[in-house]
Amino acid sequence: MTTKNDHIYIDQILNGDAKAFAVLVDRYKNMVFTLTLRMLKNREEAEEASQDTFLKVYRSLETFKGASKFSTYVYKIAYNTCLDRLKKNKKYQNDVAIDEFTEHQIVTLDNALNALTEAEYQQSIKDCIGLLPEMDGFLLTLYYFEELSLEEIADVVNLNPNHIKVKLFRSRKKLMTILKERLEPEMIAYYEGERR
């Protein structure tokens, strides 16, 4: 999934080969859907937003100059499409309360997460991210699952990298609250079962 490879398909599309766009759609459709679902919290809305995103990408492809990665360009369009839908539908989620974390609580949570298998861990994180407000889930997905840099995320959401760093910190604290609430009872039950 190199940027150079994306440019080959972009050039083919711009030269009249509309079928080449299917390759790019196939490459980015899962992540675009994941991001739109994180923001919109509704499967049907996310599917429509994903389709709208790719329609907008196709229509505006000649404006892509290659200053950033093509994936960043696609995610930016997905983000703006979701914002438009949220504004239109006025579906804003309530914020999750942020607790103060002690070092002991974080170590306890780390121990609980270490006991999970990799697949369980990934699914638990994804499930908990899905419970976050739309912007928090979107940022964490870009940062952890798409591994975008602060600068790339800042480009997607039109904020400066320092602001993204603060937002990611706050989003992680919210995620920790949810993980602690959901995983700690399961892990306590697991450890109690082991002792018997």
C-alpha cells in the first residue's frame, strides 16, 4: 500500500480508466467504513457516508496534488463527510466522564490487558473505542490502527499537531475509563476463578 502505488492508479483514473478507481476503493473501504462508524455510531449512516466519501474522492481526484499521502486525503474527505452528516442530523454523543487515574489503576489495567490474547485485546479495544464520542474514536483509530502521525492526523481534521496531541491524550483517558469499567470486572472474575 505504498503512496507511489496509489499514484499509479490515480494517474490511470485521470487518464480515463475509471475501473482503476475500484482498486483504490478496495484498498481503503474498510478503514473508511471503520472511521465513519466511529464518528456516526450508526451502521447505515456509516455505509452512506463511506459511499459519499468515495464519490467525493472520485469527483475531486484531479485536485489531489500529492502533498500528503493519498490515504490522508481520503480520510480527510471521510472526516468532513461525517461532520456534515453530524451537523445535518444533530446526533451528538454525550461525553464519557473522565476519572482521575492513579498509577496503581493503570498498572492493574495493564496487567488485565496483558492477560488477554492478541485477538481478544484488539477486539476489546475496538469495542471500547466504539463507545467513545465520535471525534475521540476517530482520532484513536487513525493513530493506533492506521498509525498516522500527529501531523497527518492534524491534516485530516484541520488542527495543528499540538492540538491533536492534547485531544489524543484526553481521548486515551476516556478510553482508559471505559476499559477499566468493562475489563476489570471480567479480569477480577477470571483471577478469582484461577484461585479456586
